[in-house]
Amino acid sequence: MRKRNKLQKFAENLTFPNVYENFTPKEPQLIGQNEEEVELRGEWAARHFGNDHPITLELACGRGEYTLGLARMYPKRNFVGVDVKGARIWKGARIALREQIGNAAFLRTRIEQIAHFFEAGEVNEIWITFPDPFLRKSKANRRLTSARFLDRYRKVIKKGGLIHLKTDESNLYEFTLEVLSGEQDFELEYSDEDIYSQSLPLPELELKTYYERIHLEAGKTIKYLRFRWKG
């Protein structure tokens, strides 16, 4: 039953006008509604959203809770949730359609591939919310704030663009600070090991995902930092 449910979600994704999928990493082609091939690189705002508003990515968006929250908060901006799991994206996309949140879309792909689907400077901002911390040292290069991924972000974010990390994991937080200390073209702007111990620096941080609420109930502190690509 569970497998059938997933297959149904995969099939429904192909009918959604706000979902784009890349099925084969070696072939960077996007498939949109009704299994039509689409080309959006450099044209997300104009071709999908029908405007010229700035674009924000949420990476490893899961069910799209933060993507949807940001889109509701800022109707004059465009948001794209990125995740490799189609069954997760299905939920966020379905809610966006039901609530007519037209400034939220979803991209199913590996995050390593984003430069295939966004042009240099097309992205204004990136949010990374509660990603897998990959705690084993052997998997450090899979962390979304590793030097390997920062190189991907350079290829799509505009000069001066911000990248945000929100996590409950101390090891990922400290790892990110260490990586940034060795990067010449990224500038740390703000960091806080316990954001709810004082007034929040950004209204976006008021948004809480299902997993963040669980972390808070378990007594964990939420860490946040943001850094800027100087270009």
C-alpha cells in the first residue's frame, strides 16, 4: 500500500503545473506538466512565474513547508523548493495549488545539478533549512554548506546574494563556520547558536517546520547563520 501511494504521488507530480523534474542526472533535461520537456534556465521568472520578481531557492525543501511559508510571507517574490524526493515535493506542490500560492514552485533534482537549471545570477537568495547534517566525517562533502556545494551556489546566485542556514545540529553549524573561514568570496554576516533566546533578526525565522517543532519540544536549540557571496 505504501509503495502504491508513492507511485500515485509520482504520477500526480506529472500533472501539476508547479512541479518540474529531472529524472536522469547525466541528462539535465526538465520534465514539466503532462511529461513535456521544458527549458527554464534563465527564464524561471518570466516563463513559469510570469513576472520579473526575485527568485529564492529552498534547498532540500522536503515537504515544502518553508518554501510555502516564505511564499505566503512575500507575495512579490518567487520561491522554488528543491529536493530529490518526489513524494515529499508532492505535498508542498499540492498545498500550493489548493491555496493558489502562485509564487511557489518545486524542482525535483539533485542539488549538485542546480547550475543546469538556473543561469548565473538568476537566484537572489538561498535558504537551507534543517538539512541532513551527514555527521560521519567520510560524508562531510555531502553537507550542503561544504566547499563542494558552495561552488555550485556561486554558479547560480547573484553577486551580493545571501545564503541562510537554519539547523538544530551543532556539528553542522560549527562545520559551516569553519568552511566559511577559508572562503575568500563568501562573507559571514550573522550567526547565532540559539536564535529563540532573543529577538529574531529576520521575520522569516519565525517560520517553523514540522521537524523544527519536534526539535524544540525535545529541548534542542536552533542555530542560524547567513553569509553573502561577494562575487
